[in-house]
Amino acid sequence: MTSLEFAAIIPRIFLIYVLFIFYSLGCGTPPIPPLTSRVVNGVDARPHSWPWQISLQYEKDGAWRHTCGGSLIAANWVMTAAHCINTQFSYRVFVGKYNLVEEEAGSQAVLPEKIIVHEKWNPIFVAFGNDIALIKLSESVTLSDQVQLACIPPAGTVLSNLYPCYITGWGRLYTGGPIADKLQQALMPVADYATCSQPDWWGIAVRTTMVCAGGDGVVAGCNGDSGGPLNCQNAEGVWEVHGIASFVSGLGCNFVKKPTVFTRVSAFNDWIDQVK
């Protein structure tokens, strides 16, 4: 190979390298890695280590209030729970947040262009499933170390029993308590369908289009975590959002054999692709 021929292929080599970096970091690979200790209780997350986590906020009396979590799945699309959406309210999506009560560089509030709730969602019968909604943002957000995209698992993916996953959100610190200022995370192993559908667990209230996590009576999602992600790391080390926090027991946030129930994202790949 002559020097001229070598010089000619350098731009192509550089382009391949850039594309490799882009796609390898395209989603699910936070520049600031999360803490993955085996702590059973919820803890403050490392700031901006779950950079696809968003705060869905509604306006009341001229102030914005956190109501649900969600996941940024494209620069202008957010995935959350259908039950988080009330047509009587105006919403905004806050990306790049860690502490809800502080001004933070790199965070951005964006108004929705439109909100699409799954057409089969029934707010009276939550256990029917389909608790999923997509929010198209009025403008694309700028990706950064603080703002990254979530990965969606391949269609039909079902995690094994006790697969280690993490719930994240600003939900209530305990039943009836205040919501968290700082983003919380907690290790919540998956309870597979065979376990979660047992009569003394959730029984017929849980469906195969859902995924359960927790149920030890110590750690669970709580009000304010709704719509947020169940984050699970795949064999390649990439984080995927396998669940959308849907419901907990009416007995309280932390109740034995009543794990947090999530919409199983891998059951809705076709719907997500159709809507987007």
C-alpha cells in the first residue's frame, strides 16, 4: 500500500471508529456509572448515573410538582405509565435532573408536543395491563453526560427469577412519607411470573405482559416512582429498561409477597415502534 492509498483510507477508518463509539454508547451506557452495591434499602443514586431518568411534572397553582418518573428513549420521546397521565393537567418533562429542589447545570424542562396513552389502557382496571404511554417532546433534548437515552430490550425478553435490577425514582421514602429530593435507587430482584402469580402473591392480578420485582417487604416502589424504569444490565454490560413502574399493594409500599408490578417493556416493542 502506498502512502497515498493509506492516506485515502484514514478518513474511513476514523468514521468507522466514530460510529463504533456512537453505537456502543448510543443507549444504556451512562458516562457516570451507577452504584451497583447489594444494599437492600434505597439509597441516594450517584448524581446523573441514570441519565435516561426523567421527572414528569404537572402544574398546579402556578408551580410545577413532580408526579411520576419516566425514561428518555429518543431525543424527543419519553416512555412512562399511562396512569401518570391526567388530561386535566398540563405537564412538562425535566431531563438531566438529580436533585429536584436545586438548579442544576445541564438539566432542561421541555413541554410535550403530544401524549399518547395505550388505547387498551383502562384506568378502572389497572390489572388489565397496558399501563404505558409515550410523550413526544416539543423539541429534541441535547444529549450529554447528564442526559442519555435508555435502551429497550428485544421483543419478548423475559428475565429469570431473582435477576438483579434497580428501580430508580423520586418516590415517597416510605408509605405516606415525603417524596425524595435526590434521585433514589434500590436493588430489586425480579420475581418471575410463576412466583408473582401465586395466590398469596399477586395471583390473577398479574399478567404475562407485566414483570414483578421485589416482594421482600423491605424494598418496593412507592408513590412518585410510577412510570419510572426498572433498570437491568444485560450480558454485554448495557443497561436496559425492562419495566415501567405500574402499581404497588394498597396495603403500603413495602409489603411481603406484594412486589412492585411493572409494565413489561418487551411486550410492547411493536406498539412503541408504531407510535414513534
